[in-house]
Amino acid sequence: MRQQTNELSRRSFLKGAAAFGVTTAGAMLGMGISAPEAKAAEAVFTPGTYSASAQGMESEVTVTITVDETSILTATVNADGETETIGKAAADTLAEQILAVQSQDIDGVSGATRTSDAVRKACENCIAQAKGIDVSLLQEAPEQEALVSDWLGTEPEIADSEIAETVDCDVLVVGAGHAGSFAAASAAESGAKTILIEKFGHDMASGIRDTLAAVNSKQQVENNDNPDPREVVKYLVDWSQGYCDRRLAQTFVEHSGETMDWYTERAKEAGMVFQHEVDAPKPDDNYKVLDVGHSIQYGDEYYEQLTMDILLGYAEKKGLEIRYETTMVKLVKDGARVSGLIAQKADGSYVKFQAAKGVILCTGGYSANDEMMKALQPWTLEQTCINYSKAGSKGDGIRACLWAGAVMDDTHSAMIFERGAIRPDQAGRTENGRLFWMGSQPFLKVNLSGKRFMNEYMPYDYVLHAASSQAHHTYCTVWDSNYPEYCKQFETHGCSRLYPHENGAAPVFPMEYVMEMNQGLMDEGYIVQADTIEELADKLGIPADTFAATVARYNELADKGVDEDFGKEGYRLSKLDTAPFYGVRQAGGYLICTMDGIRIDESMRALDAEGSPIEGLYVCGDCSGSYFNASYPNLLAGAAAGRSATFARLAGKLAAQS
């Protein structure tokens, strides 16, 4: 059992990320009790020590609790067999969460999803033992949970007598993640007395994303590679099928350049480079690319709190106060205006924050909330084999806004990339998928009949949509030993690119790291290797004759340089003619975040059912809506992160000046 560390090398990140699993249904309802309830409850436990285990990512995870008649006194988690830098490192934090919430209903640790889920299940078993409940009844939990549909719940009632502390400020920002960091820095820089609260400790805060989109940044202008703002607006609105509020798209193009310039300066002050990504124009490509991406050049160290600390450190010098382990419970209104909120500290006490100028919610989406996902977008779960959501993405901010009278998007969708691997003997959705970063490379993909069925270079989720019409939603990606050179030839865009961009900007993950990741997947039995095409078919469980004919046809097309069958760009064709050959089964991708949220206006204010702004309430980041729909425009690299940063920075200014 060890303390988690936030410093994680990019190489370790990829090795560990290959072991992330899908977030699964949580624990049986009603098994635990909250800390406030425990204080007043009658005897519910038989005092003693109880242990139970559940399967994690790599091993059994054991939870041990000691209880008196009304509460959990101690909790330990043994995850020594889990991934060193992820599941094992999260053990102590998970144990602390059990004590804090007095139940199995923990938030979990970002990245260590399978370990977190095992801890929930094992803790549920322990609590059942302590209550004298037959633990065999827990096997019925998934069916019972499927009946639950009230994901919104009821707004908590907190009496004034329960408030232990009242704090005044001008601007209150909720969530020390990507959007929250920009909002807090902006409000503090604008002279407002600003407080930032974060439900987790520093090391579990979600941090800032790598790549951010913008238009009209100084670098784009200097590189003579600045997209037409009108084209970007049209791109966003068209991609969303018209659901994107055009005024918000216009706000993005008008303010994102200044945001990137400001962020570039903050990074430079900290000795880091934030660089525009320039790629060679490909006017004949099937899907248009606009060079809007800007990315932090990390070097060998990768951890999202690094850039978060750059902004928050800057903001603290401007007077920002940060309170970690402080969880929002509900918003507070003065008439129709949101005037603050009530939060709960780690010790269980309540604090009321009174924000004279406004509250900015940056609490993330709901992709880590199984109940909300099942209710609002079950189709996304069917396309997910690995959940890469931030641990705090529970929909807390969305529910709080709805309780306060705001409205949510009518359409619900998520950002999901085709980078999930399953075992060669599996088909369909699975809960033990692995991250296969090379899944976005346009190598030959065949269905379980061994036949090609798609143009392999499409937007990430389009690939998953095409696969949904195939048996069990399952397909195989295959390649040969020349794959590193082919990946260079493919010149993919954004985070899928594995080699430096045309102007030297580094890729998010370079080819050598991905090759190490592939080796790890081979060692685990996900990627298979063969000396012949027929042997590869056998190891993937597909018909050898049909697959061999498919490969022969694909090699023929590659020689011609023209995809006569599915229209893929010629330079994205590749041959399978050099042994050893490789293949992997895929069924679903990796889920990053949800894209729908609270409707907002161009000042980032939450809207009510009449379309009027709720004064004092700003919503930014993944908990905000009115922008995306159905499919994520990944060929605008960093579209979501750039939107979140730009809108949060603007919200901080507007709130401070109100």
C-alpha cells in the first residue's frame, strides 16, 4: 500500500494506460451509510474486522475494514498485485475515500478504474458481512441496479445549523481541472477575490489537457497557417448537425487566439514550450483538417498537474485561494440569482461560500457515472471497452445546475476514440479492454468473416460507427513488420500522430513509446504475432482463406496507390508482405468524456427553461453544453480542450467584472 504520486513519465503512462479497464456498475444500493448518518444512526454493524477481495486489473484486491456499531473505524486496501504506478499506487487513497464516505460509494482514482471498481465491490462485501447480510445476495446487484433510473435525485437539504463556516469571496470556481484552472487564473488576474475548491486532493485533480485548439493565435499568424474563422465556425456547426449554438462557435474564434497567447506566456515563464502544430496541407483528403491545435511540449515527463500548477501558481500570486478536498453539495440562490454554494470538507463539516460576483462550475461531465450513462446514453457504453474518464466526472455540477433551474442539452453524446483492444477469443463489449493507441492508424481492418468493410481513415468515432454494423461490433486491425514506417507515411493528425509535425512540434506520444506499448499488449496476449497470413488468421479466429484473399486484394490496391474499394487516400494504404505479421481484435473504443451538458449563452451563463440566463451561475468545460453533438470533431485537434480553456478564461473575466 503506497501513496499515489502525480509525477508519471510518458512511458510509464502508456504502459499503465494499457491496463485501464472500463468503469463498471458500482455497488449494491443502500449498503453503506454516510458520515453524517453514521453519527446519529442506531447500531447497524456487528463490531469487528471484516475482509473481502475482488478482481482488479492484474490481481485480487483486498479490502479490510474495522467497524464499531455505527461507523467504519479503519480501512485498508491491499493492491500489491496491481500495476505499480496506477492501481497499486492508488491503494492508500482508495482506503482514505472509504473512511471519508463511510461506504463503498467512493469516487475512485483517475486512471485506476479497474482497481477502484474492485475496491467498491470488496468494500460492499465487507459492509454486508458487518451488517449480517448474506453476501451471496450481492450477485443480484447488477440486475437490481439496472432498474435504477432516478439519476438526478433530489437536492440535499442542509439546515443553517449544520453550517460550520461561512466564507465570502467575489468569484468562486468549482473544480481544479482544465477549465477550472483557466477560470480561476482569469478571475484572480482580473482583480476579483477568488476561491477555487476541488473535491479531491492536489494529486487527483484532473489537470490540463495536452492539446488546445485556437484561431488567430500569434503562432498561427506567424506560421502563415491560421484557419479562416468563418470556416471554423461552419465546421463546428455542421459537425454538430446544427446543434452547436453558432454564437458560441463565434465566441470561440474571437477569443481563443488571445487565450492561447496568454497560456503560451504562462508556459514560457515556467520554462515550457506551448507550440502550434503545423501539418502539410492535404487538399485531396476525404476529411478536411484545420491546423488549430497547440500542444505542450512535455519532453520525457507527462503529468497533467504540471501545467495545472503553472496556472494555479500564477493565480496564487494574484491572490487566488485554493481549497482541496472540498466537495460541492448544492448551489445557493438569492431569489433568481445564484449567490454561492454549500460544500462539505474532508472532515464532514459543511461550509457555505458566498460569491458576490458569481459561481463558475467546472466540474466535468458524467462519463464516470454509470447510472447517468445508462440512463442518458446507453449506446455509448455499448461502444466502450475501456473508460479513461477522470474520476471526478460524476455529473455533480450538472445535477446541481438542474436543481437550481438550469436545463440540459436534449441530445447526449460522448468523446470516444477507436483505441480499445480485446482478447483474440473475445467478441463484443468487454470490461477488460486495453488501450491500443495505434488503433487510430489506418491499417487494414477486417470483420470476423475476414472481409474488409470500411475506409480505415475516418474520424475516430466513425470507425466505431462502421463497426457497429458488423457481427458483435467486432473487427480486427492487422499490420506487418514495416508498421513504424507506414505510421510515418500515414501522417495522421492530432493526438493520433506518432511522429513530429511538419514544423517540429512533438506528437503527444512518439512512435517509440507506442512500440513499447504494443510489446506490452503482446506479452498480455492481446496483440498476436504470426509468420504467415494464414497463421495470423488462425490466431485471430477468422477464416484463413477469406482473410488471405482480402489481404491479397489490399496489397494489390496498395501497389496501385488507389483504393478502388473504399476510397481511402492512396498514401494511407499499406501492404502486408513482410513477416512477422501482427493483429488485434477491437470492439469499442476508449471513453474520454461526455460532450453534452448545461445549456449556456455566449457569456457562459447557465440558461433556464425559458432560455434566460441564471444570473451568477457560469458553466464551463465538460459540464457545459450547447456546443457538441453526436460526434467529436477530432480533425480540429484540441477542439474540446480549446473551447473549455477559452470559455473558462472568458467566464473568469466576466464574473470578475460583473
